[in-house]
Amino acid sequence: PTAAHADNDKNKLKGNHEKKSNGITLTQIGRFTATGPSSPLPRAEISAYDPATKKLFAINAADFRIDVLDISTPHLPTALTPIPLGVGVPNSITIHDGVVAVAIEAIPKTSPGAVKFFDTDGIFLNQLTVGALPDMLVFSRNGRWLLVANEGEPSSYLVPGSLENDPEGSVSIIDMRRGPAFLTQDDVRTATFNDSIPKTNPESIRVFGPGATLAQDLEPEYITISHDSKTAWITLQENNAM
């Protein structure tokens, strides 16, 4: 019996190893190429899919717009009418329950940014001001909150004295309960990183900008939210922290 059990254990281990060694194979079935005049900005970076309309929305920073694709037939994506965004560079996009939210970086990037709201037909609904250089934005699972990572980069790390124009990093929390068309700035709260906020091991956090405060140097990049919509984790990429 002991030998039989040992053989069974070996077979189980072998089977588990074989399962883990199987890779994932991806096959391209469709493609859309965003083309246009030469630009240092990307034309296809972040996308969001709406299952109700089978539309894909992708930020096109080079052309200051949202490209919209009908992918109801995935191997034949069809470009629909794009959504113009006006002044500002789109950095991220997300969708929840028919609401499209876009993070817009101001020009210059050190000024407060914006979040613009549209429906899935491209109709403008509203615009709210958030922190400097809004990067990623994401809805909570229950749809009540929209969180925006405001990176707050300085105008330059290379030009002497440029850190004088270095906004603090922050996270904007937008209460969506009124509905996007009825939101006001009163529905926007901002989580900052000033000295009054408790921090774990702050002395271990990398500060890169010469002369910058910790709040100026922390640059929120990417957000994930718990399934119960009560907790968010935000990466601080340049600081190697969360």
C-alpha cells in the first residue's frame, strides 16, 4: 500500500507539472490600424469594451479623440464615427453601464486635468476637473465610484528649477450616484499625500525629484479596486511603492 500511494503521488505531481507547462496560444482574428500624420503621441493605447453595444473605444492621443469600433464581427472590426475631445491629451478610458469616462491631460500637463463623460453613442454628458495629469481611471465594481490616478509629474526633471512647477500626486474619487449628466465638482473628492496622512515606512519610499516633497514626488499610476468596492490600491511607479 505504501508503494502504491507513492506511485499515485508521483503520478499526481507529474500530472500537475504537465498541466502547468501548457501555455496559452493566441491567434489574431481581426485588426484595426489607427493611421495618420506622424506624431510623437500614440494613436492606439488604452481601450475599453462595451458588451451591450459590442463597441470598442480606444484613446487616440495623436488626434485628440476616441476611436470607436464595431466589433460585433470580431474578424471584421469596423470604424465608426470617432469622438472628438477638444483641447487636452486623452490618457485612459473606462466604461460602466453605458457611461464612457475619459481622463484628459491638460496642456501644460502640470495644470489640473479633467474627466469627460460620454454615452456609448458619443454624446457628451459632462466634464469635471481632477488633479494634474490624470492617468488611469476605473469604476468600482458597484459603479458608485470612479477613481482617477493623478500622476502630477513635474514639467521636467532635467531643466534646473523646473521642480518649482511640480504638482502633487493625488487620487480623485468621483461619487457617481447622481448620474454622469448631473455631477458637479461637489461630487469630486481628492485623496492627497501631504504630511498629515499616515504612511507605512515613509522613509523607505524612493524620492526621485531633487528638492521635491514626498507629496510632490508620489505619482499615482495604476488603480485596482476590491470586489466589494471598499478598498483601492494604487501603484506609485516612479517611487517603487503602493
